[in-house]
Amino acid sequence: MRSLAAAAMLLLAAACSGPAVTPAIPQTEIEAAAANIVAYPLSLDPTCRDGRAIAYDQCSNQMDLYTAAVDRAKAEGKAVLVIIGAEWCGWCRAFDAHLKGATGRYDHVTKKRRGDVSRDALELVSYTAQNFVVVHIEDDYAPGADEVVAAASAQAHFHEKYPTILALSPEGKFATKLDHPYVKIQISGPGAYQGYDRSLVLKELKRLHKAALPA
């Protein structure tokens, strides 16, 4: 009886899940738009630590990354989006994945609804590419993170919580801070999930950009 009940539950779950939905925007189009985002470091040294880093340079002086990002922002008339964190930080990896246009496992539209996130993903990466130069600042192994915070005049806004996401002017000075608790989606227990509400992230990025480059 138990095996029959278990089989019935599996069938019910499969029926409720329904057929897979074809995304409105192909993933290739989202990734092509995300490829236009300028993000420092531009490349990672495979000999640095275990060589598995995806977003954070764990060996170089972080001031060099900050300086390069500010120079690029000045040249292109963009704001600087500083993401202070570490490679092992799950929230940092999730935020980076959203900026790169990852969908798939990140299919929560809101905390209460899952579905096709492709339109929001394309809008988010396109806005980021057009308006920001992104720089990942590693605050665990690499030197220079404290100096970056000081150079950006952001000491009062960084409390060693990852990720801390700051908007800077094209000159590299603090403008405002992203409200991380507001944009994240966290679900504990069965169906645990850790990601972001893209529409809220986009809303925050527009606020950050306005603060960094006021009209």
C-alpha cells in the first residue's frame, strides 16, 4: 500500500508540474546581451589559488581593478557597480549569475511564483551593460579591498557583509548602496531557493544609476 501511495504522489506531482514552458526569449539572446557587460576582473589567473574562481580575483591587488573600472566608467560615461564579496559566497555567486543572464535553476519570478524569467533576464543584463561598469572586489584573500572602500569614500557603508553592492560615480566616489534584503529571494526547507527578484534588482539598479549620475 505504501508503495502504491508513493507512486500516486509522484504521479500527482508530475501532473501538477505540467509541461516545460518554452522561454519567450532564447537563452542565446540573453547571453549575447550579457556579453556586452564590462566586468572586472576581465580575466582570471588559473594559477591563482585553486584556479576555480569564476568572478573574483583572489590574488591581485583590488585597487588595480577599482582603478581600471573607474577609468573605463569615465571614458564611457557610466556608473561603477562595485560588488564586494568572495568566491565562496553563495549570494555573490547568485548575483553574478543573474548579471550574466543565467536562468534555468534561477526560475523564481518572485518568492511565490516560478516560471519564465527570460524577459526579465534580458532586460536586466541589457540595462546593466548600457549603464554600468561592474567590478568584483574580493575581500577575503586578495589585498586592497579596504583601500578600495576608502578610495570610494564608502567606509560608512561597508560592514563586511557579502555581497555589499555599491554604486559609484564615474569618478569612483560613493553614491548609494543596493538594498540587498529587498531584492533577494530566499526560501528555506523543502524547495529551498537562493536567488533574486529580477524586477526588483532592475528597480534598484535604476535608483543606483540615478544617484551616481544625477541629471
